[in-house]
Amino acid sequence: MKRQRQQLMLAFIFLFLSIYCGRVAGLIASGSKKVGRVKAGPIEISSLGCGTWSWGNKLLWDYDPSQDEEIYKAYRAIRNAGVTIFDTADSYGTFQLNGRAEILLGLFERRYINENENNGLYGFDFGKMLGNTATKSNNKQQVATKFAPYPWRITRGALVQAAKESLERLEQDKLCIAQLHWSTAKYQPFQEGALWEGIADIYDEGLAEAVGVSNYGPLQLNKFSERMKVRNVPIAVAQVQYSLLTARNDEILDSCNAAGCRLISYSPLCLGLLSGKYNLDTLPRPGNPRRQLFKELLPGAKPLLNTLEAVAKDVGKTQSQVAINWAVCKGTVPIPGARTLAQAEENLGAVGWSLSPDAVDQLDIASAGVEKKMIENIFQTS
């Protein structure tokens, strides 16, 4: 009888170790932090972010709620790698799906935290024991949401209310960064002042750690920066469309340095054109606005794409990874989107290494030679 009890105990211990060695190995893998950290004004963010424009967008990205589980797999992979900064907006999501991206970000983070907490057994948190990044404060999700300057948002209070509504969708208490989605200086300049005061009020009311702007050119960013200095409100980021196919790249970098904020580069793959997946025979589906745009840009971008392909072969990376790494080498924080696990893994392959100065120069020269650049956002200011 005693021998049977000993055998049973050994069998239990063996089963316990078998199960948890596998779990521990998984925790080590998921806890391995690949993405570094950089300063963004007064805060610190991951050196690679994730854009959520496609989460809820049926028009450009053919989103459907049935994709949410796959999107979560992508989310979990990039969180495990150390990505913390997620760019979103209260306008992301088409038609009845408006605000969908913020809702998903809140849902995904709660699920992610719950999964990590459940890694322990009988009170033992193996994640913490093994240094899983999800348990560390520097791996906390950081939401940078943008508020659209809708025509009816003409008072500073309207912007504060927008921030509260975003926090309700996220089911969170505080944003990392509150951003103005675009400037109204071109078409409704009187609204601009209210927007600036409103974004500062969001910070003063403790609804955000810092503020930022999107689609502001160098001149408008300088004006905004001066006003925020008067209000004693810290600017963390300014984001613009920034890639090998965009113009005025150096100007906005200089303005960000002057304002003491980090440049966020959105659409670093130029809506996918720089991925190497498209040519005149392989285009987005008919009806997708990108189809006509790519038809116009691809012929003139051919020399750049050839250089991108050659550099990618030299460094053993994909064209997408080289294009994103180029943006990192420029001192920006790229925010490529990811809706599948494969896309997330592709994006993560863009960090943990750096292009040589010679490779960056080759790409810069090829980029400068493209006469027809990517069209600027309609709301982009000078």
C-alpha cells in the first residue's frame, strides 16, 4: 500500500511538471520583450506601435466582426513583444461601427490581462516569476486616441466630452495621449482655438497623461506648441503620414525636435504599396479606393520599389520590414496596422535590428527620385 501511494505521488508530480514545464516555456516565449522604449515628450512609449484604423473599417479594409478573434491573436503577439502604444480615434469604424477600434482595444486589453493573470496555479503567478512583460508597469497598454474636429465640436467643452466618451468605450479611466485628429485652420479657423483649449482642458482634468496632434505641418505644430507652453500642457507626439513615398519628411522631424515631442509615422507602408505585394497586375479589389491610387503611384515608384527589394534581399528581411525599419532609423515611431497574426509577426520582424547608414542613404536617394509622391491627407496643414 505504501509503495502504491509513493507511485501515485510520483505520477502526480510528473504530471504536474509536464503540464507546467510546457506552460513555463510558453511564458518565457511570450514574455520575451523584443520592442524597445523611447521618449515621447514627458512619457515613454514603445519604439514600435500599432495603428487601429482598419479595426472597424469596411470601406478600405473590408472589416467584419467575425475577424475579431484573429485581430486579437495579432494584438496578443505584439503585446507579448513589448508593444504598448496603440493609435486609435473616436471616428475609427465605418457607419454603425463608429468607435469600434476603441471598443476592441478595451476588450482586448482586459482579455490579455485576464489571460496573463490566469497563468498561475494555486496562487503562484509564474508570469511574474519569469519576468513576463505583461506584469511589468512598462508594458502597460498606452492608448493614444484622436478626436475628430466635427463641425459641431465648436466649444472646448465638446472636446472634453469626446474624451469622456472615448474612455467609456475603452472602459478605462485615463488616456495615455489625447490627440487632435486634424487642424481646421484651412477651412474653419475660428474652431481651431476652441480645439486647442479643449485638448489642454482634457489634460488639466486628468483625462490624459499628455497631448498630441495629427496631420499638423511644421508651421501649425509650432503654433500649437507655443500655446501648450502657455497652458503648461506637455506634448508627447505629433503624427503625420510618413514613409518612403511621402514628401517633406525632414521638415516635420525638425519641428518635432523643436517642440520636444516624438514623431509618429502613420501609414509607413503607404497603405500597403511598399509591401512588395502589389503591381499593376495585382491590385486591391475593384471598388477599393486604394486600387486607383496604386494604379497612379506604382509606375513612378518602380525604381524605389526595386531599391527596396534589393536592400531587403541584402539584409534578409521583407520589403515591409525594411520600410518600417527605415522609419525607425529616422527617429520616428511607426504604427503599422495588424489584423492577422501573420501581419503582426511581419511587423515585429522590422525591429531588433537596424539598417546600415549606407542602406538608409540608398533608400533616401531612391525616395527623392520619385516625382509623384503619395497624396497628402486632405487635412494636412503647412
